[in-house]
Amino acid sequence: MSEGKRLKDGDIVIASITSCTNTSNPYVLMGAGLLAKKAMEKGLKVSNRVKTSLAPGSKVVTAYLEAADLLTCFEKLNFHVSAYGCTTCIGNSGPLPDDIIKEILENDLIVTSVISGNRNFEGRISPYTKANYLTSPMLVVAYAIAGTVFIDLKNEPLGTDHNGQPVMLSDIWPGRQEINAILPLAEASMYKKEYCNVFQGDKTWQSLSAVHSDLYDWSQPSTYIKEPPFFENMTLDIAEPEDIIDARVLVKLKNSVTTDHISPAGVIPDDSPAAVYLNAIHVASKDYNSYGSRRGNHEIMMRGTFANVRLQNDLVSDREGGYTQFFPDNVQNNMYEAAMKYKKTNTPLIVLAGKEYGTGSSRDWAAKGTALLGIHAVIAESFERIHRSNLVGMGVLPLQFSSDDNCDSLGLTGDEVFSIKGITKGLAPGKKLTVIAKSSVKPDISFPVIVRLDSSIEVDYYRHGGILPFVLRELV
């Protein structure tokens, strides 16, 4: 990407060597360093319009890159060490420049990120990159130089050298012998030095004051940690589950909805319900941070549930993001606002979904936030294993359409009023319940669903309202 040129679809605006997984591997890091060195010697550069970063999984990486004289090669291509820990992969990409954001939005561009991380779910890396690609650290450097994903790296040049001659990826790709020759510089002594005092922390960590106590003082005015309401109004007696009557659909989704769609980990947008909450308690926008960093505050996380900027809710098919239709008023609200309006009228909520609901990261808050919004059941064509288990653990009933049934085949639009019958009579793994969807403009729709409580212990968890009340009652 040349300086001063307009952005185009496919242009790379984020290139990050990140993730504790592969940035703890000396072979690929040394390889990326050698590629950067060869690129620098050829006169190749990375455009300032590409936001670059190097986030090693350990300080040992810095030590052996310095020993091999490769850290400066990274830096000359704008790959500076930004942190030792989760960064771009978890959504801690930091802001893009205002002029870049303006150009993306004005031209509705599909710009990209290329990272060596573990996850590239929609809306996770950045709210402005609609395409995100995972690759090796060596290829991150190569793509950053190219500035676009619309390139055939085998047959097209990355750029030109000092003499204006084309430079191919093969010209700068390090061979195994080159990498193996410098691998011994990653010495065992480096690991011993960095990890012998790892739990002491740095001076900033050591300077923090803390009260030594077995119990955390919830009264502290923290915006990061807040007492969750999971045990509010809990009694020692079990209130047996009852049929779900006259429920409304909060969100209607298609296939392969990930836990990032349900509970995003990335940046908190300025116009989001979570931002409104933070602003009300006098947190400046520059300090909003990410959902992932504030996962100890349920007020943030429940406002972030179904707030992914790339969420496609069929109830509001004309817009992306965390919005829904509030019934019966047929008014569009953000997801949190609608859920709280339903809560005021004691209206139970459900989710309608397609195949592979809850795929991706095993994020606990995807189930916790669902429960806190007042969702009693999720009816899907199929579930991802861990998320289904987490829903049960939070007292949300996972129900699966029978055989080939789905929203389309049954004619469900999501504006119906739903009742789920058969819960009161007792539950068992695989039991069939009856769902009745009523509408004022069409005949009632009745269909069977399968209870996805897959074991007797899961039935017990659900009867108790989730695994937390179950464990507490067992302890008492």
C-alpha cells in the first residue's frame, strides 16, 4: 500500500505478530526476523497506513531476537514490541487513525487484518476490519509489506528494491538452514532468567496496595470488578422449573453464530450500551477498554451480550449490530434496552437459532450474559458442545428442533408469542417438549423440541437454576 493512496477493498490496515501460541516458538519468530532483515536490506517498507505490532508471548522472545540482531529489523519495518500478552487476537488492537476510519466508513470498504493469532471471529479484531486472516509470523510481515490480501505471493512481487527491481516473496523467504543456524541463540538461560522471578511482577505491580483478606471487599468503587447478581434472591429450597409461558424472541439468528457474536471480547464502541453505562459513572471514552478486560463487571458484560457489531438479527434485517425489535410495539431498540423493557413486564425471553449455535471460543460470558438478559431458553437446530453445557450451567434451557425442523420450515418469523409446555411435568435427557407459537395474523404453530439436558446431573443443574446455586446448596 503506497502512502497517500486511497484505501481499497482488501487493503490491510492491521498486521500483528501476536498470540502466546506461536510467538513462543523460536523457529517461527527467528524466521520472521530473518524475513524482515532481508526485506529491509532490499529496501522494502511497510506503509504507515498499516498498523503494525509485535506482541511476544514471553520476554524471552525479545532476548533471543536481540541476541540474533533481529529485533531492530522488525522495528525498521514498524513492528515494535507493544506488549507481552493478549493483544490483537482478543480485540486489543487499539484505535485506528481517524482518517483511516473515516475513509473506511465513507466508502463502505472491506479492509482487512492479517495476524498470527488464534481467533478471527467477526467483530473481534477491530470493528472496522470486516475480513481478518490468520497466518504465520513470517507471512504477517510479508503481507504487511504488500499492503493487501489481493496478491498472489507466488507470482506477484511484494514491492521493488533500491534499484526499482521487483522483489518476490521467494527472494526474502529464509531457508531452514538459515533459521536453524541462529536457533541456538535462544538459550535455556534466557528462560531461567525471565521466569525465576515471574510471580514477583514489576515495580508497578509491587507498588499496588492490597488488603490481605479471605474475602473480597465488594464495596470498593471499581469499574472493573463488581459483585455479580448470580445468588440474589436465592433460597435453600428448590423452586421446581415451570413451563415457559408467553415468551418473546429477543434475537433470531442463522447458522454458525459464535460466542463472539453472543459476547464480544473486543473494543467497547462509543455508542454502545456499555459505553453509556461507563460514561454515566464518569469513565472517559479513552478508558473504556475492551469487553474482555472488563469481564469482572456484569453490568458491562450483560450490556455487551449480543452487541457484536457484525451480528445479523433477523428481527431487524435492515441493520447490523446489537439491535432488535421490541414487541408488541414494533420499535427498534438496542438489545440491552429491549431486554430490560421486557423484564419490567416479567416477559420471559427466548433465542431462535440455526445450526452450530455457540461455536468458537468457550466463553463463559456468552452464557452468563444470556441468563442476565432474562433469556429462559435457546431453540436451535444444533449446539456447539461447550456453549450448550455453559447454558445449562447458567440455568438456560437448550432446546433442539426435531429432525429437519427449523425456523424457515415452520414459518417462524420471531414476532410470535411462544409457550414451551412439558417442563412442569419433569425433565429428563432427550425428553420432547411442545412449543406453541401464537400470532395475531396467522394460525398457531405447534412443534416438538428435544431437551438438550444430556445427563441426569445436567437435569439437576437446571432444576437448581444453574450450577452455581447447585454447588452452593450442596455445600450448605
